[in-house]
Amino acid sequence: MNRKIVKLAMCGLLAVVGLGISAGGAQTKPKVSGPIECERTAKKDSNSSKPEAMDQTCEKNIREGVDPKILEVLDKLEKLGQTIKDLQADLSLERLETLVDDRITKEGKLYYQRDKKQIRFRISFEKKRYDGPWYADREDFVFADGWLTHRQEHGKREDRRQVTRPGQPSRELTRIGKSPLPILMGQKTEEVLKNFEVSLIEANEKTDPAKIKTVHLKLVPRKGTKLAMSHTRLEFWLEEPRCLPVRSQWENDSGDILTADMSKLRVNKKMNKKVFKLPKLPSGYELKEHPLPEEPEDDGKE
């Protein structure tokens, strides 16, 4: 699958959704002890026979010194991820390639569904523009039953990549960096604080979504984390008081800025699973499948 295309739709929602263009306003930087304090505690207790106690102390220290408002928002987002079973929204995704000042915008729909073990999502773009008029350009990204499918009308091709094996939980895909769009809903507070420097951004009429009261969080990947190798920042605008994502923005290591706006959010409407099944592949399309390699057989030897 073309790497740039995958980045555009899966960079890093809601967790979808976990989901302006430039960050504005004064920044309030919290005191976050984070992994530094955690590391010291781990070394001090390295000879302990109770690793569980060491981990609990580590998590406790991560929360210490963090702005209470940030903890309140992150805890609410973690709980929210357990109550949302499905979500639909209108989606606008813009990619600004800063080096060449090239702007690409796509518009369509976003669908998300989860149960105890699995998640499903679909992003269906319907039109596109390059700093000019809109034109029809159908493009679908669907994850269901362990496969990620990318169908392009313009290129008349479909790529299917196996992501999880039959029976293997897919909830891991909701984590930031693995979800279709970077999102905070359902993320564990301690995990977010371990991996990011988190700060609150004050309200700014020039950059905030219009006519919506939001709380604005900025996350900077901590040095040494995987996301620090590919992203410089991630920002989230969350509608108050529900804390639903209405805008997310992230900047990659190349300086490209991607902004996802979600509107007309519809939550827990008992979405039909048929939404995640694409129509039969039209004739004339090229199909490529990329299954996971076969797992080696266990011969029983240790």
C-alpha cells in the first residue's frame, strides 16, 4: 500500500475519535513529573520482590504535579471511551505540505463501532480539492474482520492488508499512533502522561472551531517514544461539556500539518454492521492482498 496514502488517512480519531489550523493562544504548561520520576522510583526499587508495587508508585508519580484540569479532561476521555459504542460524523481532512505550500483537502464521512474485543471503522471520502474547486473523488478506508481495505476510484485499485488474525482482538488499533485518526477517547490517562507532555491552550477565536465551546489540549511526544520519531505535536479540540472530539491536528517530522474536523456527530445510534462492507469490487479494478505471514508451528520443544 502506498505509504503516503496510508499516512493521510491513518496518521498517527475518535478513537475515531478520538478527532484552528495553526495552534494559537497563550499556552499554560503544566508541571509533569512523568517518566523521569517514574524511572528514579524504578531504579530505587530494582531489588524489590514486588514489581506490582513499583508500577503503582510509578503511575502515582506520573499524575503528581499535573494540572488538575488536564487530569479531569483525560480521566473523562478515558471513561468516555467505555460508553461510546458507535459514532458517525462528517469529516474534513486537510493536509498542508509546508515545504511547498501545497494544500490538499478531502471531505466525506466517518463511521466507528466497537464492542468488547473488536473495533470497526470506515472513512469514505467523496470529494477533493487542491487549493481550487472541488471535484468528485471516491476513496474508502475500511477496517473490519481483521483487514484494512483501501479502495480508490481514481486509480481503480483496491489494496487489502491483514492487520489482525482471526479471533485476535483489534482494540489495540484505538491507541494514538495506530488509530485511523489520532484521538484521545478511551486512552488511559497514565499512558497519555507517560508518552506526552500535555498542556492546555487558552481559548482563541481565530483558531478554535467556530460557534463551539471547546477545551484545547496540546500533546508533545516525549523523547525516546515511537511517536517522537514521526510527530512533533498533536492537538485536540474537545466539545464541552461532552468532551467529544471536533478537531484534531498533528504535525509530522517533515513539517506537514494535518487537520481533521468532525461535525454533525451522532453517538450510539445502533449502527448497522453493513456500513463496514464495501460494495462488490467493480470490473476493471486492480486488487492486491497482503495477508500476514503464517505463524510458525509450535513443535512443543522448549
